[in-house]
Amino acid sequence: MAIHTGRVTHQAPTGRRKPQLDPDTRAALHRLAALPDGPARTRLREEIVCAWLPMAHRLARRYSGRGESDEDLRQVAALGLLKAIDRFDPGVGTAFGAFAVPTIIGEIKRHFRDELWAVHVPRRAQELRAQVHRARLELSVRPGHATITPQDVAAHTGMPYEDVLIGLDAQKTFTALSLERPLGGEDTQQTLGDLLGQEDPALGLVDDREAAAIGLRTLPERERHILYLRFYLGLTQSEIADRVGVSQMHVSRLLRRSCAYVREKALAPTP
């Protein structure tokens, strides 16, 4: 079935661009609604998609430069077009273009809302971000607004200053920086991830040391000194025996008995 170009939808100023025409798919859409699932319906559906795809791509270009690639935007717009074709009822009498445009735009906006945020952002913050973004675009084309401040946005939109700040903060969460991003020039080896702190292995010993301190404080001075020589200075039992003036076997018994005592106190329930 041949699909012809129909009415003018976007008339550009003379000498700048040719008018953009909507395809005439009325007969094809009526026929599509009557066809059962099968190869014939699939082929006709593809013809309608191809006819309206340029319009979908034009809508996708409106959202270019917002953190998503043009190719992905075109794919999302094409998905919205498919949904519009499948949901359209030609018997209602509405022009397909009038039905398809909000469907495609809604699909693109849903893609931005659900898929592209680097972190979860409340719906209200997303809406404020959109208002702030639109206001900044409007102010950027006016003379005397080379630098747009939050106060300018608040005055232009009538939004509370605090809401403008929320919208600006939401813009920063739209995309995330990679931890592999180099710091400085291309020759540097340091990345953003190098600035992040790491867990201190000694933190895991804090609780153990506090628990052991209960028994250590009540040990006799000699046993406490032997534990210090063994576990803090790292001396062998023979070296400890020479320093303390007892046999190595006696040092071994004192270490074993002292460790058992400290463990018992550490595991005892707190009164």
C-alpha cells in the first residue's frame, strides 16, 4: 500500500527550510485496525512506522544534549511511535499526528525520568529540575544574561529561591562521574577513585581491644608485662624468660594462663 505525504505540520520561514509534511496514513491505519495478527499486518505496521519515523526523530532532537546520545533518543522515540500506532483507534476521528506526538514525547520523558538518573531523585526534585532547566534556556537567549544566577531563575519563574536551588542540585545528580576519571591531564595516573578513603584494618580490632582491656587491667603486673613482651614487642618465649628471670616452660604456662583469663573476662556478660 502506498503512503503519501499529506498536510503541512511545520512551516519554516521562507528561504530557511522546506515545510515538513505529515504522511497520509489514514487508509493504512484503518486497514491495520481491521487486520488480524499475521505477516500482512506486520508489513503494514512497518510501512506506517517508516512513514512517521522522520517525525519521531524530529521530536527526539528536541531533547538532544541532555545527557543521552542522539541514537538512543531516536530509538526511544521510535518505541513511542510503535506504542502510538498500536494504541491508535482510527474510528475516533482524531488525526494520528495529534495522537502520536504526545505519546512519543511522553515516552522520551519517561525514559529520562526512569533510566538516566545516576541516583534516585524524588519526583518533585525532577520537576523542579525541569522548570529550572527551561528557565535557564529562556534566559540564555535574552540580552544581558551572560551569567544566569539562581536569583535570575527565581525572578523569571516566580519559584521560591530554595526550590531553584533544589532544581540546580538535581541537575548535578543526572549523570555520575566515573571513579576511573583521570585527575588533571592525560599523562597523570591518578584517578578520582584514588581520592576515596579505604577501610582501616585496625578498626576491626577496636572492639577486641576494649574487651581485652577488662582482663588486662586486673592481671598481676608480671603477667601483664609478659603479655606486653610477647604480643607488643614480639619477643620469643626464650627472650622473655631471660628478661623476666624464669624458665621458658614457666613463661609458656604464664602466657597460656593469662590468655585464658583475659578471654574469660572478655566473653563474660556485662553486669
